[in-house]
Amino acid sequence: MAIDVPVRPLLVPGATIGILGSGQLGRMLAMAAARLGVKCHIYAPEPGPAFDVAADFTLASYEDEAALAAFADKVAVVTYEFENVPARAAEVLAAHCPVLPDWNALATSQDRLTEKQFINSLGIATAPFAQVDDAGSLARAVAQIGRPAILKTRRFGYDGKGQTAIRDGSDLAVQFRSLGGVPCILEGLVPFLREISVIAARAADGSFAAFDVCENEHEHHILAATHVPAKVSADTAAQAIHIVHRILDGLKYIGVIAVEMFIVEEQQADGSKRERVIVNEIAPRVHNSGHWTIDGATTSQFEQHIRAICGWPLGSTHRHGRIEMRNLIGEDTNLWRDLMGESGACVHLYGKHEARAGRKMGHVTRILPEE
Ligand code: AMP
């Protein structure tokens, strides 16, 4: 889809930016924006944690073109806190004001197939994958990729939703139907040593800044903790950041991005071992594994995103110590009083009322002495 983006004026403090989505990422973006004298107007189909801290909000669906147009007319730039924005909504908005990052970045990362094809087109490794449109093509994909493998829906997957493992003896037709019979990809299982992510930003002038590489621990497919710096060699960390720089330049991206990667260890011909970086997925937005930057870096990922979309210089990504960030998921949030009594624990609560299992209620960041 070709969209003519209107000429982008440089924003000044006092401007209002629009954010699609009312979750905690929108909340933390709005709080960072407020610190820089920027107001936020949230647009979402459901109320959420971002509404409590924003200057204004619109409660309407992403299909309501009149509401989208009215919203876009009130803001200087639109950004988003989640990537599943419908194409038509992005098109309507872009006719009224700049949408950053642009539709190209959004479209590329909304679909696991186009995302992996784009990454491979830059010469960057991903898990082996094959397109799956029906049970027949799943059988062919399994013959090509082998077992075990992971079948993932091409669109709308998050926190392990829209995925199923294909093992020896799995009934392929049943597995395909269990994901709703929608277009999928089959991915080879990567025998990873670690999972890492790089949070980085690219500004309108092409300048680039990355935070130190994060190492992520998942439980039940949900991020449980992030440790920074990741326990990888300096060479591997540089390789990971270089990969993200190429992805951002390839997308002509403006804003903060998160790229999740696997580290695998490969045996060399001489018997030595070497770390290799494989890209798992791109999130074209601020990311849970970057929450530590609020307390642990000179500029937070949220402020960095605001700076980038306003056309301002990127801030320093300097890290203040060794970092441990833990999510407060579901009932973990009941620990809030103990955590607040813990010296040095930086507690963040998202103001969600119901602590449902698997729901991200807050996080706590600890800044520890460097090892
Ligand atoms: P995703 O939604 O693609 O990020 O997957 C969620 C989690 O599932 C990842 O963080 C990994 O722990 C695991 N996972 C996903 N894809 C693969 C893969 N191809 N090989 C091994 N583990 C995977």
C-alpha cells in the first residue's frame, strides 16, 4: 500500500502526539512524553492503563474512520504501542498526519512470513521456515523442516498465543485446525543457548542508538525477567546490535524497535565453539524487555521513542549498573507492599484492577553493582 506521508514538521514541546492503544506501553510512553512537555491523546477501542495518564483519549474502534480522522486532526504525529493496527486504519490516519514508524515497518512485522523474508533478504539468519496454508502444505513443510518444529499463525500471535509444537506422532490436520485453519508458517526449532533482545532507535536524520543487549527469561511463553548486560561475548553483542542497525536502515525506520534473537552455540571444525545470532522476531515499538531503561539508563526507551518521532536528537543510552527487571504477572502484584519496602527496588504498577493469571500488572527493576 503506498501512502503519501505529509511533510513532517519538527515538533516543539507543547505539541500533542497520538498513540494507538491504551495498554501499559502507551501509559509509559505518555509519562515519558509528559516529562518532555509533550501531551498525549490515546486512541483505543477499550479503556486501559494509558487513559489514566493522558491529556485526552478517544474510545472508538479501529474501523471507525470518522473517529480516526477526527483524532488525527488533533495531533501532530501518530504512533502506536502495538503492531496489529489494521491497514485501513493506518491509511486513514496517514492521510491526515504522519504515522511513525510508517506503514511499511508495521506491515512487514505484522506477518511472520513477510518479516522473515525481509530479514533473510538482508542476509540475516532466522530459524528455517516454510509457508503453510492448509494441512497439505503443512505435510510438505514438515518434510522440508523436520520435527520437532513450531507451527505459528502468520498474524496476531503474542506471548506464545497462536503457536503449537509439531512433534513425532503429531496429527498434522488436527494441529493445523487447532490454530483456526488460518495461514501459518512452520519454523524449525532453534536449539538456543540464550534469548536476547536489542532495543534501538533510529531518528529522522538516520542516526542510530542502541541500548545494551538484554537477556530474557520466559515462563509459559511470557517474559518473566530481563538481565542486562546479556551474558554474551563482546563480539556477539556487537553482531546483534549491527543486525538491528541494518534492519532499521532497511526499513528507513523512525522510532524505537525491539528485535528478539536467539543465541546458538556452534562447534567449529577445530573443535572450538562460536556464538551465532539468529533473529526470532521484530516488534516495531517499545518493548517489555526495555522497561529497565526507565530506571537504569540515562534515556528510557519511551523517551527515546518520543524524541525520534518528534524529530529530536536521540538521547544517551548509557546504562547505570547491572540490571535485573522482573515482571509482576497476575498475583505477583500482591507483593507490591514488600517491594516498596525494599531499598533500591524501582516499582512500577500499571493501575490494572483485575490481577488475572498471565496478565502483566507491573514490573520491578533492580540496579545492581557491575560484576
Ligand atoms: P514468539 O512469539 O515467536 O516470540 O515465540 C515465543 C517464544 O517461543 C520465544 O521467546 C521462544 O522461547 C520460543 N520459540 C519461538 N520460536 C522458536 C523457535 N523457532 N525455536 C525455538 N524456540 C522458539
